[in-house]
Amino acid sequence: MRKICHKDVCRCAEERCPSLRKDGALLRQEELQTVACEGGVDFGTDSALALTMKQFVSHATCRDSLGLQEQETYLIMGHTSDLWRVRSHYIYVLSKETFLMNWPAEGNVGKKEFLDQLEGFSEYMSTHGCES
């Protein structure tokens, strides 16, 4: 059985890795809201400020296939069960249920429309949240 461990705490690791959505799979704001408001998706447990560094873990076999880069920005939505509380912060487990998408940089002119959609989604979720 595969597992992910942080210090002396371990949990089972699912066989399937999460996948990073490519630019060709752009979603409209309404579709992002649907993903964000699915049952079990965490919205608001971690009250840390946006655009702060977070610690993510995944099974070793998933790291290369994900291709995540340090200093890049991503939209990541996961389930509450994928949050590990460690002292005063959280560690995020990237599982097969995790939604991952690159968040373009401010100066990326070719992605301005997509960036505007993501910022609109973020603002809407911050002010309205999910409908029950």
C-alpha cells in the first residue's frame, strides 16, 4: 500500500495522480464556481492570505507527471480531507480529486482575458461563496 507521510503522520495515497489542466481546457467563471462548490470541496478552512506560499505534498510517483514549478501561481481546489493541520498552518495533499490550473502572471498579455476570468471568480467566491 502506498502512503504519503509528513514526519510521523501518514495517510494512504491514491493510485491516480491529480492532473494539471492545460491552457486549452479553460473554464468560464460559472464552471469554476461549479467545481469550487462541489460537495466535500474545502472553501475557507485555511484563512491564510491569498498569494502566500503554501506547502503541498503528493505521492512521489506523481511529482514528475504534474510538472508544477516553484514560484509559479496555481488555482488549486481540493477536498477538506486533503488538508493536514500542522501547528498553526496547513499542508495540502494533492490527490486524484484535486483541481489544478495554472494562474497566469499579471504581465502575460496573451492570457489577459483568462486572468480577468480567474480574478472575477476569486472575487465572486470571496464575497458570495457557495449557495447551499
